[in-house]
Amino acid sequence: VHQTLDTAQSTHTTCPYCGVGCGVEVRKTKNSLTHNHQVNGIVGHPANQGRLCVKGSSLAETIGTKSRLLFPQFQANGQTEQVLWSQALDKIANTFKATIEQHGADSVAFYVSGQLLTEDYYVANKFVKGFLGTANIDTNSRLCMSSAVAGHKRAFGEDIVPGCYEDFELADMIVLVGSNTAWCHPVLFQRIAKAKESNPDLCVVVIDPRHTATCDIADIHLPLLSGTDVALFNGLLHWLHQHGAQDHQFVTAHTQGLSDALKQAGEHRDTKALAELCGVQLQNLEAFFKKFAQTEKVITLFSMGVNQSSQGTDKVNSIINCHLYTGRIGKPGMGPFSMTGQPNAMGGREVGGLANMLAAHMELNNPVQRDRVQRFWQSPLIASENGLKAVELFEAVEAGRIKAIWIMATNPVVSLPNADQVKRALSNCDFVVVSDITAKTDTTAYADVLLPALGWGEKDGTVTNSERCISRQRAFLNAPGEAMPDWWAISQVAKRMGFDSAFDYHHPSEIFDEHARLSAFENLSSESDTYDVSAAQAENLVLAMSNSNPSTNFDFRYFNLKGLCGLSKAAYDALPPLQWPVLTPYQGTSRVLTNHRFSHPDGKARFISVKYEPPRHKASRDYPLALNSGRIRDQWHTMTRTGLAPTLGSHIPEPFIDMHPNDALSFGIKQNELARLHSQWGTLVARVQCSGNMRRGQVFVPIHWTAQTASDARVGALVNPVVDPVSGEPEFKHTPVRIEPFHVQ
Ligand code: SF4
């Protein structure tokens, strides 16, 4: 099992883009350290089995030092000054220390990213929550999957994705909700398309307001009105109930709360009225309901169209309710399946990357779990209350309650909702640190200190994809300039603030081992068990526990890496892809919840009674259109990497506004001409296309362009700062806007 994946000329690593998490083999084609690399999919990688999409296969075009931030810098009044690392680190440590002494721990914050490796994420969270004593560390994954996390916890008692990608090949029905899988998770889409070729009975249903490329393989497309998902899935639950589709044994033995959920679902008993509410054809809605009721092996994938909503968590639970009702969970080819957007959104969850979590999936507001983590870290104090979630965190910066912030590997001036407010916040903030690979982003402009980070191909660590597969990112390039790993920069600041021994890391393998040991410690059932698990002890622990069934005494039965405790550096370097839980050495687990024991105290899953609510801000006379936003096929986030690849730029070279041709006509807008969108929060100018993919009353704008790449076509500037009340995830899919022709003066 200790296979050596690297050779001198070939490195096995993981794609840095979407949550599919494809294995990538990089070969040097010439004897050069920075150019001339060939990139292929790894045939033996469980996520992609040799495939890559166009973004992955263009990775070699993004390698190099062009546009890179290469040295630490101080920045003031538009002037930058190159400084030594020691000067930059001293300044950060001194300023954070003084700010905390003067204003308290909650006056500082970190805003990090699903681009961080798990080791970076772990050290950042340990430092902030266990040593600074605040939980003000949130992540751009808040914008991506926090509604799924909250929905999982409500239903299962823990944050867990039950299934795996193989389930898409075993299913007889795949429901894709709020997901343009073809463009946003292309390799998984390729696997689904291939499964459909070989299984003529496989029915694919796409539930999405837009007619996207994913509809190419759809048997049924339900172009629902944005935000009506809870009504639709409540209607499905009621319909299943009416048509005898309940798995009585499963529901009785393994769930609670059905009657309340059914009562609420009964509000949508009139299928004709439901079709009108959702804006879909009655016959298609009924065809979907019938097929769902009749098909045993159903998997329901959901993504940003579900999560990014003022009712995102309820939407997630409305989907899970239907799977619980039919007992379709924890079995091959069936289950609810949350796709994450980012390469390491799942890894961030493992180490407490959200402001309301602790490492090893423990909870900040659980005193027993807090105590365990604190004793494991031997930290002087630990945050005792949830920190601020992304949107409220930047509101606190603008209000002056947060006076120092460290932003890592993300570009919130582009990507957050109400993005102009983020500009104002960072302008007003006393002290802003930005760690990035790129010298000039819309966010680096506001930094007092800039730190050069390592990028893909340079940094070493792990990421976890949407099916819980931990996969190594390996370095095959030298660090450019003075760029350093993020975990190193944080550790250096921690040491300067007096926390030497807790941050004395020399290699990411040491951090991974600590992370694995904390997960094993979490699963020790006795408070008297040692938490300082040496490699030998870990091995004994693994052997002792490998044959035992997960105990309900464990707070979290599934997330653990006890089979990976005590890995040597060499073993870490050669670590093959493994799906957690890793209960015994090198044995991953593809599917969980197979014994139908859930992590609520009684071992039962919960139906959650959810009531349909329309999007918080409705279209109005002044703002009659609903703005939807999302990714395009060939770009990634704010284009700092994909923008370097000519192959990718040729697909869609500029930002656009997609709308229905009749809407364009009624607003006096012509195809391919410029138009300006206005919302209550900001404006944007882009060229109009009428692709025929949009419903009337809705417009779509991609999320990628920035002030750096187009004359300020940041869609974030328009997006309402409304968030889901449970998860804090913003409503990126529904902002009221108006449109007018734009004429260049
Ligand atoms: Fe990378 Fe996602 Fe494409 Fe795979 S599907 S190559 S992870 S962008």
C-alpha cells in the first residue's frame, strides 16, 4: 500500500479547481523547472479514472511566475516596498498582539479559502480558535457549501456525505438540482453521461431555472422558478406519501419527525397548483414524481443552486426528507449527494474551517468537545462562542468592530455579495494582511502587508473532494521568489506571539499527523485516555478498534483518520487517495451510513419540517428581473489562474448578461450590445447575449470577471447581502435588478 507515486519525471497530484478532485499526473517534457509540463489524468485515481476536463488539462498553461507576488511587501498610499519576511512577520505579530490587548480577541479576524490545503486550514484554525481566543475565522467555502453542512447536521447529526461517485454509475435515476454539472463538475458529468450510455434505463432529471449544457443528457428538465425548491420537494414528499412509496421499516427503525414534515408537505398536495408555483409543466412534474416513486436506486445531487439561497438549509433538508422517506440512503446507487464547489471545501470542514466549527468536525458550542480540543492542543484558551460568518464578518470590519484582518487565498472584493461594501470595509480597516499567489487582485489593493504564497505545483499537502476522498497535492516546482507555504507564515506569526511549541512545524506531514491524531483522540470514548498518541500507540489503537463497530458513545462516528495516525514523512509523501473514515491503515470507506445508525443521540435521522418561503428580496417595479450568477465552463473563480491559460480564454472571452430575447426586446436591449444592470447594491456593464437558455424575468451573469480583468464587471457588487438564517450562506441566485442599454460616451 505504500506505493511510490512520484518519479523524478512524474508527479501525482490533485487538480486545484473544482470539488470533483481529479488526480493529475504531471510530467516534465524538458529539463525545466517552470515550464514545459504535460498534464494527464491519473487512471488509477478514484475520482476521475484518467479523465480531465479542459480546465484540468490546461493546467500546464497556468504554470510560471507571470503576475506572481514574489516577495513580502508593505503597502501604503499606493506605494509598495519590498521587505524581508522577518519584517513582515514581526509587523503582523506585533499589530495583532497590540490590537487584541487594546480591543479584545474579537477585534481580529481571518478570512480564508477552500483553495487552502488541509494543513494550512488546520494551522490557521488552531491559531485563531485555540491561541488568539476568537472564532472570527471564516472561509469562502461559506459561500459554497455551508447550507449543505447545516442540512446534514440537522438530518444526520453530523456533517457527512453518505455516498460516493461510484453511486452515480450504479443508479437508475439521477436528479441534478441547482447544478450545471456539465460545466461546474465536468468529470463527474462525463461519468454520468457514460453511465447513461451503458444503462438505457438510467433516467436523468435536471432541476434548474436555466437550460444549461447539463440538459443535453436530461430525460426531464424542470426549469423551476428560482427559489421554489422547497415547495417542489415538499410536493414530492407528499406525492410519495400518497402513492405508497414509504419504506416503513426504515422510517420506523431509523428516523424521527415524519409526521411534522408530512404535515408541512401537505401544503403542496395540489400538484397543479404546485406546478404553477414552481413555473413548470404539470406533466413533467408528475413524470418526475412518478419516476422518483418507482425507482429504487435514486441519487439526488445538489449544488450551488440549492445552497446559495436565503432558504438553502431548508432546501437541503427538503431533498434529504425524500430520501429518508424512501429509505434510499447508505446503499449502493442511492442517496442525497452534496457537491462542493471548491477543491478543498470538504478538507476545510474536517479541520473546523467555518466560524462555528472546531477541528475534527467538533462544535464550538459543545463544552465537552471544546475541552477535548483545548487539551489536545494544550492551548491557553479557546474560543467559546461562534465567530462571525463571512458576510457579517465584513460588516463588522466596515463597522470598525474588527480592526485587523488576514485574508488568505481569496478575493472577497470580487466574490462576496455587496462587494462594494467589502471595498469600503477594507478601506476603513486599520490593518489588512493579504496572502496570495497573485500580485494584483481587486483585494490586494487594500493590503497593508502582502505575503507571497505558494501555488499549485509548488505546495505540498492534502485536499478532500466531495466524496470524502483525501488526495495529495504534491510539489513539482521550486518556490518562486520568496513564496512560502501558508502554514509556515501562520506558524511564524504564532511563534512571534509566544506560542512556540504548539506551532513548531517543519513539514506538512507533521501537521497532517496532528490532524489525524486529533480525529483519533476525538473517537476515544474515555476522558482518561491519553491524547498524546505516539505513532506506536496509534498503531495499537487502530488494531484495537479496527474490528469494533462504531460506538454510539462517539460524538462523531465517521470522521476520523485513526488509520492514518503516525504516518512517517515518507508514508505521507506516498499517501494514495483514501476516502474517510480511514478506520484501519490505508483502508478508506467509500460509502457510510450503511448500518443506518445516525449520529443523533438516539441513532436516528431526523425529518426536518420545512416551509417554502420565497427569496427574501422579490422582483419589483423598480427591479423587475431576478439576477442569477454562477460559473462558466472554462474559468475558475476570479481567474487569477485560469486567466493565464490561452486555451481557456478562447471559450468565452468576456463577461456577459444572458437573458430571454423577449425580455431584451421589452427593455430595448439588442443582442451583443452593452447594457447596464442595476441592483439596490451596485451596477455592472456587460454585453447582452440571448442564448435561449433563460426563463423570462431572469438574467444570468458569470462570477469570474473583476476590475482587473474587465472594467469592473464584478457581479458580486450587485448581489444582495441576504443570507440563509441557519447556514449564513448568501443568496447568490436571486437579486432583483433592472437593465438598460449602455452607450459608451
Ligand atoms: Fe479539475 Fe474539476 Fe476538471 Fe476534475 S472536473 S479536472 S477537478 S476542474
